[in-house]
Amino acid sequence: MPIIINLDVMLAKRKVKSKDLAVAVGITEQNLSLLKQGKVKGFRLATLEAICKHLDCQPGDILEYTNEE
């Protein structure tokens, strides 16, 4: 998949536990884990907004596009 999700990197930089982020954002830990692994086909912009707000970051800090050939 050409979209890389760097959520685990941002969690480490901010020293935030996945469990705490899941509670703050209002999603299950399992869904957050699937998101971190890139195993989701999509997610709501409201979820991305809540993640960015909690981690004090920009969407580009979490999502990265690579040109796979």
C-alpha cells in the first residue's frame, strides 16, 4: 500500500500509550492497533482530527505517501 501510517512513531515521540490515545479518541484499542498496522481501508476524518489534537501534530506527521512501482 502506498500510504504509510506513522502513528506508532508519533506515539513514541509524544510518549503516549496506545490505550490512552484510544480512550481519548473514542475508538477501541483493537481498531487503533489495526490503524497503526495499516490494515484498515479507511477511517473518518473526525478520528484523524481527534488523533492530531491529542498528539498535537499534523495529519502529515501520521500519514505518508510513497510511490510504489
